[in-house]
Amino acid sequence: MLPTNSLNQRQRLLAHLVEHHRITTIDARLKLDILHPAARVFELKALGYSIVSYRRTVDTGHGNRHKVAEYVLIF
């Protein structure tokens, strides 16, 4: 079981962004167990990380397409 406090969520999100450079809202929720990724991105930006967001349309895996954010870490 993953810790759900904001510090641990930020650490998981940052580790993913460093390794993979990007993540969508859907993937952050499903793969990292972060239910409100926008809040964690906001916190990381406040800590000085350069993260930009784009709107993408993705398949949710249930045959539906949704507009979601994709977050990209800028090095």
C-alpha cells in the first residue's frame, strides 16, 4: 500500500516525471495513486520545479475519450 499523504504523493510524481518526463491526470491517478494530481503539480511548481501542462484527449480504457491534463517536467 502506498502512503497517501501529500509529501509522498509529490515524491512519487516527481520521481515519475524525472524518469519519464511526462504524465497525464489519468495515469497519475491509476499508476501513482494520486487522486488530485493538479494539486501536487501546483506544490512542485511552488518548490521551484518547472512543469508545464497541456490539454490532451485520451481514451480512459472504457471506450470513452476525455480531455485531461498532461504534465511535462522541463529540465
